[in-house]
Amino acid sequence: MPLAVCATPIGNLEDVTLRVLRELAEADLVLCEDTRHTRKLLERHGVKARLLSYHQHNEAQRTAELLPRLQAGERVALVSDSGLPAISDPGARLVAAALEAGVPVTVLPGPSAVETALVASGLVAERYQFLGYLPRGEKALTALAEELAAWPWAAVAFESPQRLGRSLRVLARVIPERPTAVCRELTKRFEEVGRGSVAELAQRFGGEVKGEVTLVLGPAAVSAGDGEPAAVAAVAELVAAGVARRPAADVVARLTGVSRNRLYRGSL
């Protein structure tokens, strides 16, 4: 049997999929970060399962224990407290070990704080970068902000509610005008999406914040002097490859922030 990696709700317990519920009910064993947390989900949907803790403090030990059971054909499901395991949550070690041992792995998709926050922010674009948790150290966070200053795509990160205000203040020193969204308690009763510049949100969320936080940084603005020649060249390359000029200008404009009309005229 394959190892089943199951996505669970990031807040609202009704967001779990029917496929995940069936897998949890039929599994011989369900691995979870906190058995109490997962039991609430199962009880909400009337599912009975055998639970075993699998978290960052016992991940190595549990992986060694479980690999022979997986190889023997035992049906094992893996969940985290919320979202998809192995994405800033335990699970990557077990998935890698299972694949290396020839045990198939199947992923049951579902809720994701990253994509939910990205869409809710209104800053979604053709591409984005996931940063995981923001660096704790001020020096490392400043270096990241300097790197993001030239990044032409959106970026999504997790942050501790206790560090959110401080992190926003550090980011505001480097990219104060960057369009940003602070997404708090997504899909839960007190869901909040704060939108504005980094500097504005640093003031708004400067005090105590509660709940899980996902931060979305919009793409950097591309100045005409720095980005337009390259953008025009990109349109010309697409046209040379057989793409009609107007659609080519539309695509490059969305990706770079340079005016579509300027790109169209400049590539003639």
C-alpha cells in the first residue's frame, strides 16, 4: 500500500475532502502532529482511526520505526495539524525515506494557506515564490528584503504572530512601498486580510497579533529605465517565435509591470 499524504483544513473543519476522510477511516494507522488536534477533525466527521504522533521532535525515530511497516504493506496515512504535510510541517523525511525504499507515495490534495492567502491578497500573478517562515534574525531578514526588492513576482511567507510586527518594521526599512497583505486566521471565524504597503501594515500590525499569519508581498514595480528594454526585447523574441504581437505584449506586461502599449509600440 502507498503512503497517503493527506491535506487537512487550515481552519474550517468543513474544508476537508471526502477522499481524505475515506483514507483516514480506512488506514491502519494515521500519523499526526498532535493527536488531540486530529481527533477533533475525525470526531467532527464521525471517523474512527488509530492515531500515532509524528512531529518534529520524533520525526527521525518514527521514520525508522514506520519504514518496515510500510514495506510490509501496512496502510499508513500522514497528516499535519493543517494544510499539506511536508510544507513547513513534518513529513518530508518520511516521504523521502518511503520513496527511497521503493514504497509508493500518493498525495491527497486539499486546503493550502499559501494559495488561499495569495488569492485573498489580490496580488496573485503568473508566478510566485514561497519563502517558508521568514528568518528570525534581523540581519538575515534585511538581506531577504534586499533580495525581494528586485524580485518581479509575488512572494508568500509564514510568520509567527509574535514576530509579525517586528518583521514588518524590518521589511519596511527596505521595501516600504511594496504592496502587501497580512492574512490572519484564514477560513476561521475571525479571518482578517489586511492590505496596504509594508509601511502601512507595519503600523497597523505593530501591536499584539493572535492566530496563524500568512504574509503576501506583491511583485516589485519595474521602472521604465531598468526593465523596459528587456521587456521590449522579450516581446520581440516571442513575435519572432510566432506569437502574435498583441498577445505577446499582454503576457510580458503582466509579468513585468511595463505598459502593454509601450511594449507593443516599442517592439514594432
